[in-house]
Amino acid sequence: MYPEHPGYLPAERAVTVHQPTPITHPQAAPLAPVQPGAVPSVASVVLPDGRVVTGYAISPVQPEPLAAKPAVSRTAVNVALGGVGFLAVCGGLLLLTSFIAALTAFITQLITLAAVIFGGWIAVQILGASGHSGGNTFHIRKAVIKRNHFHG
């Protein structure tokens, strides 16, 4: 907003100046002006419209260095990894043992089922033979009576 700009406010306008009010605190230490250790360099920039802006260069704030982590001993790492590996092997063996027991029980049940089915089939063959099975039936008493010829 410059004099040649159409939005410039005229000088007749009243301006109110505010002065800062110091904060008084009973435990606060009195403020003393401190001079910088070195005079910072002043930078000037020429804008495209010919104006010059002058100011101090601000250096970026450097973050505080992180505290170094304590080194972990190789022995501790090896013991931890060994423990994890041991637990994994134990868990795997437990699962393998459970699987083998379940498989054994399943095979035993299949064998038992096959024996029951096969035994039932044999029982039907034997007990079903007393009826008419389509073969020859011999009456021994009748054959003996008919002159010792065994033809029915």
C-alpha cells in the first residue's frame, strides 16, 4: 500500500499507538539487555519493482543431537534369538506330536470300520445261506432211504 496505490489511506486518519505493558512478577528476574556475541550479517534484496528490503539472515535452528543408544551385546542378542528358536522348535514338535496322535486315531477308526463292514458282509453271506440261494439242497435221510443213491 503505497501512495500511488488506489487503496492508500490518507494521512489525516488518526493513529493510535499502543505501548507494551511490562509484566511484573514477584519471582521474575529483572530483564537486562544482552548484546549479541557477533554482529549478524545484513542481507539486502532488490524486489522487481525497485524497492530494497534489508534484513538479517536467519540461520536455521539446529536440532539437539539425539542421545546415543547404549550398545546391545552380541551375546544378549544370540541368547534371545536362541530362546526364540528353541520355543519355535518346541511348539513345532508339540504340533507334530498332536498331528501324529490324531492321524493314528483316525487310521485305527478306519480299520475298525472296515472290519465291522467286512464282518457284517460275511455274516450276511453265512446267515443268508439258510434260505433259497439258488444252489442244490441235499436231504441226506431221504437219499439213504432210496437205496443208497445220493441224488435227490
